[in-house]
Amino acid sequence: MTGQQRFMTALRHQQPDRVPLWELIVNRPVIEALYGDISYLDFCEVEDLDAVTIFEDWRPTERIDENTVRDEWGIVWRTPASGIAYAVGHPLENEVDLADYEPPDPD
């Protein structure tokens, strides 16, 4: 069974040939400590993971500082040394903000 087949079989509540291996997030310092300067996908290959986490497809529209951007939805993201961005601000902080919020054009 391939990793994809194994993972999809388990998601369908069927029995794969073995338990699928999947890691939610492995940050950059851990990968470098284990294998040096390899990509996340190469790390997944070396570790023989059956599935990988694909990060959010957000597009920075405003750079706030070296490690902080605002995306097209108005969410502010900060990327620390670990290399994994996390949200630190949101355009809808309260119910009043909802009245003036305009989401991005889906096209």
C-alpha cells in the first residue's frame, strides 16, 4: 500500500496494512538538528511519513515588519525562528467589527 492509500483507507474507517504515520508539524530547528538543511517534504520522505501537513494558503498583502504580515483576510501572522507562522491579530475582534468587514473577492 502507498502512503496515500494507507491514509485514505484509515479515513474511510477500513483497515490499512499498518497504522498510517503522520506528523502535524515539525518545525525548522528540529529538522535541521536531525538532518541539516533539508526541506520539509524531504524530511517527510526520510521519515517515511504517509501524510504531511499542508500549511494555510494565505497571501501576504501588507508587510508590517520583518516577521509579521497581514493577509488578504486581514489576519496578522507572525513567523518566529521556528518558521511556523501563527495568527496574532484578527480583523474581527468583536461583534461591532463584523458590520464593516469586507472579505476578499473570491475570484
